[in-house]
Amino acid sequence: LGLSTQVGDLSAFFLTLGGSIVVALVSGQQRWYYPAIALLLVAALGRTIAWLFHDAVLTPFIGLELAVAALLWWASRRNTGSVSQ
């Protein structure tokens, strides 16, 4: 049950993350960056909570998640929502 949950949740996370980024890039609509940004920020928050309250190791992935979230936010600001025809 644990392995099924882990594989299912991780695949949902990464497929949603990658899918929303692809849709944002293809459609030119900045709103599609926001699900990816939210997933990354919540993952970083969850890692921080696990470190603070559950003695988990504070991994360097937090920095990567925050950096990619910042990059996606920057991309969403640069993308005006218009698509070249």
C-alpha cells in the first residue's frame, strides 16, 4: 500500500508539474505556470516542516525547488499570454 501510494503520488506530482509547464509553453498562457509553481513551493514547505518537526534531513532539493519555482514565476511574468500565429 505504501509503495503504491508513493509511486502514484510521485507520478501525479511530476506529470502535473511537467504537463502544466508544457501547456504553458505551447499555449503561451501564463496561468498554466501557476500549478507547477504551487507544487514546487508546497513540496519545499513540506520538506521544511518534515525537517523542523520530524527530524528529517534538510535536503538541498529545497533550494532547487525554490529556484525552479522562481524561474517559472519569472517566465510567467515574461509570457504575456499572446501566441504567435
